[in-house]
Amino acid sequence: MGLESSWENPNHHVYLLRVDGELAGFALVVRLSTGDPPLYDIGQFFVLRKFRRKGVGKYVAFFLFDSFRGNWQVRQLLENTPAQRFWQNIISEYTNQDYTVAHEYVESAKIEMVVERFANIV
């Protein structure tokens, strides 16, 4: 999915990440359901290499989770082990280890993915 269509979709929340005014990456939060509580997904998340390992990704992830209260899922490709490590560390810290991890076949993408799930309902 390209980000172009996300700008006009009311269920898509696009963020351009800046550090000291410099573009550092982007993120996309997708509201998958409007139930009570809603279900959110990290549709895209990218931090430029020069800003990695400096806390930018963690700061942005925590900001996004705090901004959208409800049920969450975060998915990574099965072969993307660096992303799995990143998200499991972030989500573990954010939830105080109160989350689940599963391997699931995603029909729409026709691929198996690693999926973390948690709720941050206040």
C-alpha cells in the first residue's frame, strides 16, 4: 500500500517524523475497526538509518500508542527479524510485558507474518 491514498482516508493517520527540523522517517496508523474499543495497526513505520538507535523509533511508537487508545496489532514480515526485535522490545516495555505474539497468515497480503497484540485502554 502506498502512502498516497492514506492522506485522504479518514481511517489513516500519516506522520512525517522530524528530528531538529530534518526529515527522519514516517509512520502510518490505520484504524481497522471503529468498534468500542477500536482496533489500530501500524501500517507503515520507517526511521532513516542515521536516526536509528537514538531513541527516535521508541519515542514515536510510544507517542502513537498514547495517541490512539484501544486494541493494537503490529505486524512484521516473517523474515524481518530486526523489525521483530524492535517491536517486541518496544511493546514489551510499553505494556510491561502484557502482550501476545503469534505467527499468522494474512490473507489480504498472502503471507505469514509475526503479529504482536495488546490493549492500551484507559
